[in-house]
Amino acid sequence: MTPPIITALYAGLAGLIYVWLTLAVVRHRRGKRISHGDGDDAKVAKSIRGQGNAAEQMPMILILMGLTEMLGAPSIALHVAGLAFIIGRVLHGLHFNGYIGFQARPAGMGLTLLVLIVLSLGPVAHAVVQMG
């Protein structure tokens, strides 16, 4: 079996996004001299929530992408899903760190959810066909 190289590419990119979001939290906390939590500061709380959302969404998508790749999905489909995932996460992160207005948040979350749905249906369909 070939290792999930395409998934590895997008996992690495997702990891870099997570580092960026983590550093944003650190920067906001240091700027406000907050060592724990959000210190009741809205900007710090928003940054923490952006990082938390990435931590909630990224693992499941990467697991599903890896399974989909190992089940033999076409490379182009994996790259389309991966690019949509990365673009969605960047848009979402830009919103939560104040670089782009409100429109980035629904666009980023919409792309993320679309990828989650597609990558969830693929393995289910494959399993049903193989079992049936």
C-alpha cells in the first residue's frame, strides 16, 4: 500500500496554519499581559476561539482524507479537497485574528464543512460498495 502522501502534504500545511494561530494567541496575550485564559479581553478571546476551532476541525478532516486516499480516491479529488480545506482554514484564521472582516468567517467555515461532508461520504460509499 502506498503511504498517504497527498494527505501528508495537507497535514503539514494544516500544521503550519495551527502554528500561525497558536502564535497569534501568544502575541495577543503578551500584548495584553495575559498569562492564562483570555483575561476578559474580546480580541484575545476571539484569537483563542480561532485556534480552538482549528483544533476541533482539522483532525477529523485529515483522518478522513487519509482514509479516502488509502481507499484509492483519485489524486485530483484529494488535491481539490485539500486545497479547499486549506483555503477555508486560512480564511477562518484571518477572520479570527482581525485581518479580514466578517465575510471570511462564513466562507472559511463553509469550505471546511463542504470538505468534511465530501470526505465523510466518500469512505461511506466505498464501504457500502465493498460490503454489498
